[in-house]
Amino acid sequence: MSKQSARGAEWEAQRMRVLDRDGWACTYCGKDLVGDDATVDHIEALNGSGRTKYTDDELCSACRACNGRKSDKTLIRLDYRSPDWF
């Protein structure tokens, strides 16, 4: 999501918290995230739920490729991934 996101400052702050928590690494492939490649993904697929607010625990960092590949599927994810592991 770009800095000019229509979701606003609240979403951008949450996005930064999630990226910082996950060490700016993709939760799925471990790739370092920089610039526009840094996205935040819903761990459980939305599937038209209509919700607009999510807790940080429901989100994870993902590169654009993994986020797009995951699409509307729900994948298994580690609860915590230390940046020191990479």
C-alpha cells in the first residue's frame, strides 16, 4: 500500500507497527521488505467480510509477490518471527 493510501493516517500507523513488529521481513518467504514491496496482509482471508478495522494480531507483513500469491487463501503462519533468524 502506498503512502498515498486512501485508508488514511490511522491505517498507515498500523501498517508501520506491523512492519516494525515483523522486522520488515516477509512473513511467508523471509525476504527483506523495502519501499513499495512492503505490504501488510490479512492472516485470515477477508472473503467479503465487510470489516474495515483489524487488530495488529490479525495482520502480518508480506512482500507484494507473496501477498498476491496468497490471494484469498488462509495460510499457516508463525506467531513470531525474529529478524535475527534471517
